[in-house]
Amino acid sequence: MGNDGGTIPRRDELVRMKKKKEKKDKDSELSFRWRHCNITQEPLEEPITACGLGRLYKKQAVIEALLDRSILPPSASHIKSIKDVRDLRLTPNPSFKAGAEKAGYVDRATSPYICPLTGLEVTGRFRFVFLWTCGCVFAERAMKEIKERSCLKCQTPFKEEDIVILNGSDEEIDGLRVRMEARQARLKADKKAKSEAKKRSKTASEQLVSVESSATTVSVETVSDVALPQVPQNETVKLPSKSKLTPSAASSSKLLVGGSFKSNPGDKRAATDKMNDPAFKKSRESYQVAADPRASEVFKSLFTSHKSHEKQTRAHWVTYNPFYN
């Protein structure tokens, strides 16, 4: 019998068939992975970080997960400290307009970041990589054409193992995991070598200081063991004549009599000559500035012995009580 409209159903239209598996939309999945944090599933915000496996995170979410590891998903269990992630240095897209996405609409054809060399937008359609040494992000096709092993954006040198693919496939993640473990082992070995070199240098410096101190002690003991010549009490040591000595030696020469030093009479004579020097006459009590013919009138007026100070009604000193002034 027919149905409405004269149609006759076939058997394949009436028998229930096995339901087909739903296929994921690759474009939507890639767009979500490039625009959302791998820990909180929230939209990415600067500063954006990436781990050694190429997954993207918000730096704030990484810090919170390290403080409370219960919120850390299994996909990010390899992050043990903040050193296991690297801040990405992304190049902003000058043609991107953030206000164009409204009312839940997401434009997957544009991105706020681009490759600084090729101009390709970071939308997930093209493969991108970043350098672990500096964090700069480039398109993979640009890195393949570059033969130099230095970043073209900041000139930081890098190795082949420092190139990390962002949001790679499962096979690529396995290779990145091997690179990450090798990099961590190399960093641990370098740190251990530096600490051992520092310990060796510290030990060598301590040994050098101990050797110097022991040498100083030995020299002091040797000097103390040397016997000094003794002079009899009744014997006088004859020094060279005054003409053979220099002026400084003649003035400081002394006689050793009976084991004690006595000054040379020439020293007293030299001291007397210094006291007779005209430059020392001003230090005598009889000297007055007002009577000095070589002093100027302005210089004399600075002292209280000047005639202008005799008629002054104010005191020539300063006191805390203004009543006396």
C-alpha cells in the first residue's frame, strides 16, 4: 500500500541502520586549541606561555596550578615549575579588529597574531613553531627556509632541538617529549658542572689563603729566632762623621752609650734655628696684628684689637640669648 501522495516505502527506509560516529570538525578543534588555555579552557590572555610539548597556557593559570596542583589536568602534569614553560613573543596583527566579534560570533579566519617573516595569521590553518631559547614565534615554512641558527627577530642563537611545534599531532608530541627530556637532562648536567667548578675554585682559594697564612707565621717565627747583637754598657758605638751623612741622617743621628740612645747636640741647634725663623715670630705673645706694618687695614679690622672695635656697642661674640646683643 502506498502512503500519502502515492509513494511506496522501500525496505532500507524502514529498517534501522547502525548510527554513524560523529566526526569532529577539525577547523573548530584547531581554532579552540589556538584560542583557549589548555588548563582552564578559557580564552587566552597575555602573557601567553607554552610548554615543551607545544601546548598554550595563560601564565596566570600556570601559576595558580603550580600553587594548587589539584586543578592541574593530566595533559599538563609534566609542568613541575615555572621554568618548564616559556613566555611567547608574539607579533601583533595590525589588521585585526577585536571589536568585530560580538554576540558570540567568532571569526576563525583572522587572528590577533601573525608571523613576522611571512605575514601568515596564527589561526591553526598553518603550522607554527617557537624557539625555546627566546620564545619568538614563526611559521614553520619560514623556519625551513632559514639556514642560520640565530633568531631573525632578536638574534638569539638556538639549536635544532630548541624548535618546538605549537599544537602538533600525537606523533609530533612524542618527539617533542623526547626533546624536552633531553633538554632537561642537559640543563641539569650544566648546572651540576657549574656548581662543581664553583666548589673547586672556592677550595683552591681557601687552600691559597691557608698557605699564605702559614708562610707568614713561619717568617715571623724566623725573625724572632734571630739573635740581635748586644752592645756592652761601657762601649760607645762610633757613627760616621756628620759630613758623610745626609741632612736627614745627621739630624736623626744618635749615640748609643751604655745601652741607651742619646740625642746628638746638632739636633738642638737645628731646633733653635727653627725657633728663630721669622715665620714663627707671630706666635709670640708680644706680637699684635694692629702693630704689624705689613698687614693691610682690612685684615686688621677683622680682629678686636682694631680701633673700630673700641667704639662698638655690640658684643663681638654670638650667644643664644639675643638680650645681650
